[in-house]
Amino acid sequence: MDSKQLQASQEERDSARLTPLQLAANLPPKGACWYCDKPLDAVRRFCCKSCGEAYAEETQYDR
């Protein structure tokens, strides 16, 4: 692969990754944190920033 192909490949991977904010927007609220299952209201998806980031990191590796 030449450098242009490598750069294009990297850009495709970067665009395929969801940011934690985009990931949270795609999840329906379920009344509990999606990472630790701590009870929440019907609007929030994660109880804290660290749970949202940990969930995003795990889903990144699961793909």
C-alpha cells in the first residue's frame, strides 16, 4: 500500500468510530446506566462520564 491508501484507510476507520456522545445518542434510555446498571431517570443513558467512556471503549473493541 502506498501512503495515500494508508491515509485513506485510516480516515475510513476514524469516521467509522462513534464518539461517546454519538454513541449515547443512538442508545435508547432504559432507566438504568448502560454500563453499570445503576438506576437512572428515563432520560439519561449513563450515570457518569466515566461509565459513558468505558461503554464506548468496550463497544469499540467489540466491533
